[in-house]
Amino acid sequence: MTLVADEFIRRFLLHILPKGFHRIRHYGLLAGATRKAHLDHVRQLLGVALPAAADMPAEPDEIRPSYPCCGGRMGVVETFERQRQPRAPPARALLSGTQAS
């Protein structure tokens, strides 16, 4: 779709709230800290069974993510302490297996 500049700006400005207004993202049943209680109450009123949480294991068997290309499991090579710079990579001589002189 091709628009003239005035029409594009008009449509764009429809998405900007006037000064003093606040965007509400979640309201009603899905609002804040009462979300779980409200949804449980609605399920009770509708006679819907609770989601089966007991079927899922407490912890997954494998917590390492898989590579998207081959499905293999990723492994931790090194972890870093907070607020510390990671160490430098190994010297090239150590990588090739030869002694540096």
C-alpha cells in the first residue's frame, strides 16, 4: 500500500496517546497480582477442570537447550562470575599443542 506523507503521518499519530494518558496493557481478569485468583474463580464458575499440572515432571529431564540446526544438546564451556571480566582466550601456541619459545 502506498500512502501520501500526510495520510501516513495521520495514521501513525493515531497510535500515540495524548499527553497525560497512560496505556493500559492488562486489565480485567488478567490484571496484575490477582490474575491467578481471578482465573481460578472463573474456572470454578464455568465448571472447567483445573489444568493438569501433576502430569508434568517437577524438573525437566534435560535442562540444557538444544541446537536449532541439529537438535544436539548444548554444554557449558565456561561460566563467569558477576562483575568480573572474562579471562583472555588461550594463547595460539597452546591451542595448536606446540610449545611457545
